[in-house]
Amino acid sequence: MQVEKLRRLTRRTSPLVCRPFSELYPAMANTKSAAKRARQTTRRTATNQRSLTAVKNQLKTVRSVIKGGKKAEAKGASAKFSSTVDKAVKAGRVHPNKANRLKSRLAKAQAKLA
């Protein structure tokens, strides 16, 4: 009983609050523009996570192929990884120096296979 009364007193009823957004997230923004920014942030975070996860997964794949000693597969996996990481750099999700460092280390490891 008291919990429900307290909930009614603390609930925001401002006309500026975007209702569909407030249903999804309990910490509500105070203005429409802040709600929009929060929505944009969640979408961008999801996109960034997908991109970074793809980079990490391909890096793991290349490393496991190199550990297996398969030179031809390593070359193909390395090329695919380079393409993915370059796209992430172009989109600004990975720093260019980090991408170059990763590609360089993989090239050195690949050269040791020969």
C-alpha cells in the first residue's frame, strides 16, 4: 500500500517525457532531445559492439589457424581479418594504429609458418 503511494509520488508526469522510451528505460531523460540522444546511443552502441565482436572473432580464428600450422588457410583468414579491421577503422570504431599493429603481428606469425 505505502509502496504504491510512494511510486505515484515519485513518477514523472512531465509532458516533455517520451512515453515509449520511458517504458523501456527506468532512468528517464528530462527532455525530448535527451531521450532522443539516449535512443541514438543505444543504437550506436549495438552497432559498435557488432563491429568489434566481428573483429575479435576473426582475430581468434586467424590465431587458431596459425597455431594449427595451416599456411593456406592462414593466408585467407588473414586477408578476411584485414578487410574487417580496415572497415572498422574506416567507421572510426578501431584506432588505425591498433589495426596496423594487429595486422603486423599476424603477418609476422604467418611468416614463421613458412
